[in-house]
Amino acid sequence: MAETAIPDDLHYSTQDEWARSEGDRVTVGITDYAQQQLGDIVFVELPAVGSALTRDAAFGVIESVKAVSDLYAPITGEVIAVNDALTARPELVNEDCYGEGWMLVIRPSSDGTAGLLDAAAYAKYVEERL
């Protein structure tokens, strides 16, 4: 397996989503480990702007040549932006999962990224599953 990128400035869920806090908003996507496990991404279904998300509840679907998987909200809040580029180019998730392959921007309703894993804890969690 290729080396897995786990940026230090992000928080992580045990469902392999990442969260980047930026003021009163949190950008969300799937981790490098998740995109490697899925393989070539061919479809991403995301919720509409204005949708309410609940931490650990499914918010969308990601499909690869190997599998169809649910996407899970790492935090509770309201969707304030979605990455529409993924409709035409879902492979952006494979190419740049922490950049151009982002999925949602959420306005947290309470504790933001509290309770998520830091990079070291997520790295250990990934290592345990290899």
C-alpha cells in the first residue's frame, strides 16, 4: 500500500473523514487512507446546501470501481457549501483529497471538531487496521 498522507493541521473521524476548522466553518472530505482503500472514485453524491447533518450519520455516497460506501458527518451542523466540481470530476478525491477533492463546508452547531482524532491518533488508528 502507498504511504498514507495524514496532515497535522486536520482532525479525523473513525469513519475516515477529515475536518479542517476555518473560523466558524469546517471543511470536510475523506482521508488519503479512505481514497486509497476505495480505489478509482467514479461518483460522489453530496447533500444540498442548507441540509442539517448529525455527527456520525450518513450524509452522502461515494462510489468507486471497487465499492459503494456511505459518507459520514464528522461533526453536527448545517451544510453551507458543497464541492460541485466533484459531480463532473469525482476523481479529484483521488488526486487531491485534502485540497481540490474537498466535499462540504459545514457551519458547526455546537462543539465543532471536539471529539475527533488528531493526526497522531488517526495515524495509529490507520496503522491498527493495516
